[in-house]
Amino acid sequence: MSQHEESTEHFFASFTDLLVGVIFMFMMLMMVFALNFKQAETTSQKAAARIILTEQVRAELLREIAARMQARGLPVTMDLQSGVIRLPESLLFSSGEWELSEQGQQVVAALAQVLGELLPCATPYGDKSQCGSLSQEALLDSVLVEGHTDKQPFNGTNGMSNWELSAFRAITVYKAMVGAQPALEQGILNPSNQPILGVSAYAERRPVDTATLDPNRRIDVRFNMRAPNMQTLQIPTPAP
């Protein structure tokens, strides 16, 4: 074999080895990519299942609250998508007032009793003897008493506006609730060991009906959930 032929053979041998190495590295990269994609897909599926489970737990809680209020002859409105128990103004206040009517005091006291029974079912602490079959796989982070008004200007004393009216109404309901059930103020805590009940006010900024005024004058009790820990969440297997 001539020196030229021997050199050509070595070149092709080296080129073949290089090509094999490149193909091997490409295959390894594809395997890593596929593994990462699978892990990301699994994480996404778990996150979606976690959200669904949390929504189901909240809906279950709201339905039970509404059922117990109904049993007391005090029907309330639910918005399961928003996680809200809704109390219209006519049930609680006279127009332009923030002190509870006699009927409003009864309604709020009844709701406070029901919440005192059921909120521990979706928190890490408290008496769970009233929970029955309510799930505890997802936990409440907060329950906010929200004040809302319609878009008509409120001209109260000392320059009060819809902001103050909605805030004072929410605070009034909050105080009446904790007055009826003191555990709601400090005894029922979220997973961070913080009081679960709070207050917020939105004036006319969050209407539920843009065509009419009455539905927007309301108190909403909003249930905000904290999803289960991803590491401990057991994803239910769909039925065949």
C-alpha cells in the first residue's frame, strides 16, 4: 500500500469515528430532551390536577355552607367560579347605611355560626367534628368579607364616598361575625398560622351586573384557597 493510500484510509477512518461520535452525542441530547419534556409534562399535569382538586374542595365547602344556611331558612347566593357566598344589601342594610338591620344581624350571626362549624374543615387547626365528609386535601388561605356598592355616587357626611360605604359595611359585617363567633377572629388559622378572616372593600369597581344597580350593592364572602403541596399531592386516577 502506498503512503497516499494509507493516508487516505486513515482519514476516512478518523472521519467515520468522528461521525459516529457526533451521532452518539445527538442521540444522547435527544434522550435528555425527551426526559426533560416528559418531566415537564408530568409536572404540568400534576399542577392542573392540583387546581382542579382545589376548585372541587372549595365548591364542596360553599355548597355545604349554602345548605346549612338554607336549613336555617336563610338562603344565600353562591358563585362557585369566584368562590363567593353573596349577601345582597336588602338582606343586611338600609339604603346608604352601614349599620346592620335587625334582619341583617340575624343573617350574619347565622352565617358566622355556619362558618365556625365548617372553616376548620378546610384549615389545619380547630374542631373538625362538624365536617362530615368534607375534604381536607386543599386548605383555605383566607376568607374575605368584601364590601361592594353600585356606581351611583354616595355623598355622605364628611365627604364620604362609595369607598367608605363599602369599607364600613364590610367592617360592620366582620365585627358582627366575630362577635357572634369569636373563634373566627383568632381561633381559626390558615396553614401559615395566620387568622383566616379579613376585610376588603371595592366601592363600585367590581359590579356583577352592568345593566342594573341592585345586584351590585352587596357583601361577598370570598374563599381563597391554598393548593396542596406538590410533593404530597396524590393525583386521583380517572375511572375507567
